Amino acid sequence: MAGGPLSGVKVIELAHIMAGPVCGMMLADMGADVIKVEKPTGDDTRRMVPPEICGEAAAYMMMNRNKRGIVLNLKEPDAIEALRRLLSEADVVVENYRKGTMERLGLGFDELLRINPRLIYCEISGFGRTGPYADRGGFDLIAQGMSGLMSITGEGPGRPPVKVAAPISDINAGILAAMAVSAAYANMLKTGQGQKVDTSLFEAAIVQTYWQSAFAFATGVTPQPLGSAHPLNAPYQCFATADGWINIGAANQTNWQRFLAVIDAEELNDDPRFDSNANRMVNLPDLVPILEEVLKKDTTENWLRHLEKGKVPAGPVLTIPEMHRDPQALARHMIVEIDHVTAGPVKAIGHPVKYSATPVQITRAAPRLGQHTREVLSECGYDATDIQSMIERSVAVSAD
């Protein structure tokens, strides 16, 4: 891999499933040499099938592109020694093992900092490494529930709690971890000192509640689910049309008046229930059916054309495949295609940040199990005979 703002940074990923691999993927996209260390049976997402492409799990391929992959059996002392060699030369390690696992392997933060004082040690866990829940395992569903997210997601008060369909705490934890690694690495370049960074699914979900927490802090009132509506602005939600759905963001007074002009309902300007954002929020149950009665008279496509001409923020509600074909997503390189050694050409989600001087490159598909074991061990100083012996003794696994 060449290019990217983190070009030349070596990252060891001791992570599985999603949060840790998302962190590793972000760092790899930014140019880091990310070496994913898997157990002999591989990352658990390799078995999350269907769907699969030519025997390769789609879930695994999505989270692990741009990385090299090796397999070490960490139940064997020689494998732990090989990992120690890797970590002694690395800039970053990312791990999401259970609390205490790295210490039991003799590879805890204090020990690694002794042999590699510049190392950035990133931990991702369910609840963080401190506090009363530090020993608990973590899952996205649990984090969404305990963060309050599920209490504000859904169609409205009195309905069952609903999780965000995407594993938002997993994904966000990985992104936060990549941000933390980048910040800690920048500090290391100034001071020469490594450090530990520690985030969790719980915290990654909590930070999604900024608006609702602001409301609760200010009023003492418990926020409730609002469907697609906004807790502070109206109209700012999804409405039915003649043939589907449309999102309309006519939240401030200027956009509200533009919206009324587009839908030919300017008489609502004179209705005291709707003459300000505060009144529209209070009277939203009255406002929504009035607006939907008008919007159901035409199609989503026609309304979008009129609203764009009238400079009113609006957008369609796309399915996932429709998003994949959207011209803006394609123009921003958010849908990419890479060649996998066994699955052939596969599509993936692109990197969400564009860099003017150090553009990212997504050129390497997710590794086969043990695809780069020989290569990486050779870089650590093992000769071909040593590597073959490790493979024959099941200390390491190679794809060949």
C-alpha cells in the first residue's frame, strides 16, 4: 500500500467481528500497513453466512479490505513470541479481546510499552476498561439499549423499543478508535511517547444522543421516539407521497415559507398554530396530516423536482441498492470495486473522507485466512525453514 495520510504506519489488528475491524479498515484506508492477526479458525465473521461469494463471507470481506492477514495460534508459546516481535516493531496495536486477555499473554500495555515506548495501544470493548461494567462483554444491541438510543428510536410513544438497524455502536466505536489512534500518533510524533486509548460500544452509542440529552438536561423531561421527526425543529421528517416517501427539512422559518410556496399552501403562514418553529413543534400532530394531504397529490419524483427548484431541502428515501446506484454516492467514490483472490471482483463501501494531498487508495481485498502469514513472518526475521516449521507445528497457518 502506498499513499494516504498514514502511509508508513504499521498497525497490528488483534480484533474480530466489527468494531475493531472497522478501526483497522479506517486506518488501512488512510495508508497504514494493517496486519490482521487471526486465530486458526479465523475471524468469526468468516462464518457469518449467508451471504457468501465463492465461499468467502460477504460480512468478512466488507470489514477487512486493505489489510494483510496472518494466522497465529496464540495457545502456543512460539506464536506469542512471533506476535511479540510484530508488536515490538509496530506503531499501533488495536485489540478488542476480553479484559485481561493481553495481560495473560504477557502482552499487556505496560509490558509492550517497555519494549516499544512509542506504541499506541488501542482497546475497544463493550463498556470501557474502567468502571463497574468493565468486565462485561459488549454487543451492539446491548449498547444501543443501555445508551438510551432504543428509547428514542421507533414510531412513537407507547410502541416497542426499536434498535437502529445498522450496528451503529460497533461502527461508531471503530471510527472513534481510529480518530483516537490518529490523535495519539500525532502526539507521539511530538513527544516520542506512546499511550493507551480506550473506547467502547457503550460510549460510541451515548454520543449519538447529543440532541436528546441536551433536551433532557435542559427540561428534565424524558425524550420519546418521534419516528422520523426531529426533537427541536418542524417540519423535519418523512412524509407520504402519491407513490412513496419523501424527507423534507423545512425546519427554519425561511425554508418553511419556501416550502409553503412550493406546495401552494401559503395560507398556513397565517395559522397561529404554525407561525413559528416553537408552535409547529407543539402542534406537529395537527400539522403532519395537513401536509401529507397535499403531498399525496403528486409523486415523490415530481415533488423533489419542485422542492429543489424552490430551494427547499428534501430527498428521497432510498433502499440500500438504490443508494449504491445514486450518482452522488458514485461521484464521491463511496461504492468501490476490488479484486478478491478467490471471490473475484467484489464491491465495498468507500472511505468517507477525501484528502487533497494524501488521497486514500482501496486496492486490496480482504485477505484469505493466512494469506500473508509467510510474508509477514519473513519480515519479522524468520527464515523459510523456521516459518515452515511453525506451520507444520500448527503455531501458524498459511493459505498456501
